Amino acid sequence: MTGHRVVVIGSGFGGLFATKALHHAEVDITLLAKTTTHLFQPLLYQVATGVLSEGEIAPATREILAHQPNAQVLLGLVEDIDLTNQVVKWRFHNDYHETPYDSLIVAAGAGQSYFGNDQFATFAPGMKTIDDALELRARILKAFEVAEFTTDPEERSRLLTFVVVGAGPTGVEMAGQIRELASSTLADEFRSIDPTTARVVLVDGASQVLPPFGASLGAKTEKALTRLGVEVVLGAIVTAVDDDGLTLRHKDGSTERIEAACKVWAAGVKGSELGGILTEQSGAELDRANRVVVEPDLTLPGHPEVFVIGDMAAVPGVPGVAQGAIQEARHAARIIKARLAHTEPPGAFKYKDKGSMATISKYSAVTKIGRLQLTGIVAWFAWLFLHLLYIAGFKQRITTLLSWALTFMTNGRSQRVVTNQQLVGRLALEQLGSGVSGKLIHGEDIKP
């Protein structure tokens, strides 16, 4: 490597598209990521409900960049960034490294926010990683399996109650898929229980479903969910979550207890912890979601060589969606190339809103593109096309298309494999860390 050194942190939409945008630039790129794959996060819920496999939405980053000679991919966890000396410090297990940079693009993404109640994560996994999706798949399917041999009516009811917290796109899509899984895929597979009687509850503190989509689409989505069999509870805040269920506080001050084996947390995000490291050294601010408040051109205050993009960056008017990260990545790359060419770099970043969309169920979705609002099957096909377009890799697009065809035409779901490791889940791992017997490795004494 002899050119301008660019270090990219993160292999999500921001990191990957920034790297690809610098393909023909006279730079040497080092992409540092804590996973070996590029995750298409908007489809995680389909992994959790058995529609897609993890490989279909998370191709290997090395494979994607195999024909980009100026990019090197390294697996490691970034622990520190020295802005003064322009060095990224990272490790793989106990092997520590330092990588210098001339330009730095930080796109480490965001995690799930439990709004100060991180203990909820044990009982209500989020939807941010492949591990989350696979664990949720195990919890969902195990609930039906245990209900099949449970004779206590109250326990069976608890096992067949699923609560999704958060009525944004992820929550709506997850609730709809659990409902379809119970009503269609599993309908005739059990003898002691009727999966179609499963209760699916969607909870949010807001006054409508899908707030960013506007009141009209939100109301239509709520009606569609209700017809599907999803109970929509709005204006309710989760105050407690445990293994057996969760407690809600409604706007009128009343409380409600829902006994539920499987809880899904799809509410709130918080920026990577690297944001704190950057702000401590630069004097930049963090917003309430732990995102870095950047300059209009996406650089860090006082450090024009450092760009913060994607879910880590607080940029007015830019939603936390893939398009935002992609456009920011390309903007940062244009600035780097302009500087190397000694030409006038582009100024402030301007986001081009290409619309929002969410699926509700098979053949039903909502789409908002400017003033244009679509619902039903037309919106659903638009959703299919655009998501297929942004999946990285030709093989992944083909296998995803085949999986969708199988699911939508037959109601079958081919990705229902659950491993013993997934059945143990977070709760068992935490108990093992507290000295509980190793028999938990086999899933004993653990409620789903």
C-alpha cells in the first residue's frame, strides 16, 4: 500500500458503499469490521420467522469486495481511535493492532436501545444482528413446540402469546410475519394445539402505527394488522419485562400485565459506543440516541479527515434507514476523491428522500414516496423489487427470490432449523455466568 490511506469502520450499508465508491480512487482502503458479513438488516425479521436463511441476507464482505484490489478486509473489534495521531486501535481476541489513516470513515452502526432498561434484553431480544434473529427464531418455534405437550391451560396460553414492542416498520413486519407463521405455515402441523389461536400483540407508546408514514397510512396499516389478527396496543409504555411476560403503563395511568413467553424488542436505537470516543477527543456532541452531531459535510468538528455516517451520525432530516447511510457514504467518498484531485469538494450533504415502505403481510404493504402513497399488493410488489435490488450479490438475489416464491405461493418456510445453542439463548448464558449448572447447555429448566 502506497497511496492515500483510508480506514473504514463497519461493513454495513455505510461502510460497504463508501468502500465501493472509492473503487477507482488512488487510495488504499482498510475495512475493519467485527463481523465477516454485510448484513441486509431490513430483512432480519424474515430470518427470525423462517422465510430466509441468514446467508441470503448476509453475504461475506470479502466476496463482495473480491474484485476491488485497493480494498483490504480485516476482522476485528475497534476499541479506540486516536484522532491526534490518526490511528485506529483494534483487536482480534487478544491480538492487538494499530492501523494509521489519512482519511477515516466511521460507520459502526447502532444497537438496540432499551431506553435505560438494558435488563430487558435478556427477555426481549432486539433485531439488530444475525444472532438476534436466530435466537428469536428459536424462541418463536420453541414456544409452539412446548405448548404442544403442555397440559396447563394458562401456561399454554402464555406460550402462545407473542408480544412485539415497537410499531415502526420492523415491529409491524415482525408482528405480521409471526401472525402468518401461526395462521398459515404451522396451522396443520400440531395435534394438541391450534397454532391459529396464537395471540400476537403489537405495542407502542405512540398514538399511531408507523408514525413516519403519516396518519393516513398509519391508520390503514393498523386496520390491516387488525384484520390479520394482530392486537394493536397504542399509547402504552413497557415498564417491566421478565421471563413470563411484560407490564404496560397506559396513558391514563393504568397498568396491564401480559403473560407472554416470547417478546421481541423493535423500539429504539442507539449509536455505537465509538461515538463517545470521537466526541471526547473532538468536542462534538452526542444526541439523545448516542449519535454524533457532525458538520454539514458529515465530518467531525475540528477533524475534516474524519467522516461519521449512517446510524452513528445525527444529520437533520435523515432517517435511520439504508438509503441514508448509502447516500452519506457516497458523499464522503466524493469529498475524499475531490481532495485528492485538488478540486472543489462537494459542500453540505443533502439527503434525497426515496420514500419509505413496510410490509404488513403477504400481498399487503404500505409505501410513501413524497406525496405518493401506495397500499396493498401494488405497494407489496414495489417493496419486493426494491429490497431485492439492494441485496448484495447475484447469488443472494436468486436464492432470496426462490425463498420468497416458495413462501408466498405455498405458505411453507424452509428456514426453520433451530440449534441447541440458539435454544439456550441469552437467559441461559447469563445464568451460566452466575454459576448455574451446565445442564442448561441442553436447554433444561429454561422457559422460551
